[in-house]
Amino acid sequence: MTADKTKRVRWQDYAPPFSTRQKEWTEWSITYSYSATETDKPRVLLIGDSICNRYQGAVRDKLAGQVNVSFWASSKCVTDPAYFRELDFMLGAYPYDAVTFNNGLHSLTTDRAEWEAAYLSAVLFIRDKLPGANLSLVLSTPLKDAALTAVSAALNDSVKKIGTEQGLPLLDLFTAMDGLDRDAYWSDTYHFRAPAVEIQAEIIAEHVRKELGL
């Protein structure tokens, strides 16, 4: 899908027409924009799930004085049409210089073909909505459970393929985490203790600096 630049970019034109995925019992979204009135520094938008919600504060601290940070963390799978409605709101909230995009750990049981098509559509929507922003794709993290980690790795293979096809850089949190001791660095099946979060935040922050030439 290629946007017609003479027309307004509409999220409805990118959202999947249907999804076989069932919503979770509790669906949630969290968003913060720090230094909201400051316009003299570039701004990065971090998009992800609870992993993003945990590293965003450390990323903000590491980029303090250089880059302002906004983030949107959500439980919504990218196959949910409502995901695109919320994504549209976030993309239009500020002029962003960089975007880091992840969606995966809430999609472990989603039909793979539906997820890959919706993920690509979200990537194209971000690019068309923010043509001047540097977009990077964030690989999903491994889990404490080996079988679920294999599913995350398979989803990441799709992200790698899309990144290659679209010429987009990848942020590989999977490899950085996968070699760590599960008992020492994981707090539960999905989430990480503070030392691992710091590693993730440094990877994100350093990548953002590089993308923005800082």
C-alpha cells in the first residue's frame, strides 16, 4: 500500500478489515509524552507493550538533554482494528523525529498470516503518516519459557523480513536478552528485572542517538 500524498492519510485505509483474534480479558493502553511543551529538541516515539512500558523511563533518563521522549504501550495486537485508531492518535500528537516500533508478545497466539499482514500495514501507515521520521523495528524479547521463546523468535523472523523489504533498521533486543540467565534476569515469564531493563534501555537510547546523528 502506498499513500497518495494528495490525500489525508487515514488509519481506516490501513487497519485490517477483520481479525480472528479474540481480545484479551483486559485490554490496556498507557501513554506519556515527557517535556510536552518543549520544541527545541528532537522527539522520539517508543511503541510497544509492557516491555516498552518498563524501559521507557530509563530511555528517557539516558536521552535527557538530547531527545524528548513519548511512548505508547498497549496490550492490543496489531491485528485489532482498534490498534490503528490509537496508533493514529499517537502519530498525530507531536512532530516526531524517530519512531521505534514493536508488536509481538501479545500476538503469540494470533494467526501468523493475519499478524504479518497487519504488522506490515502498520509499518506502512507509520511511514506514510510520518514520512520525515526515522522508523526502526524492535524485535520482541525472549521469554522465560522455551516454547514461547520459539514463537517470539518466529515472529521476529517475519519482522526481519519486513525490515529488509522496507529498508528499515532493526533493534535486536532478542539476542541481547536471550543469552542472559533466566532466573537472574527475568521477574516472571514475560518481564525482566531492573538490570535487564537497563540493558534494553541502553540499546534503544544508543540507537536513537545514532539515527538522529547525536
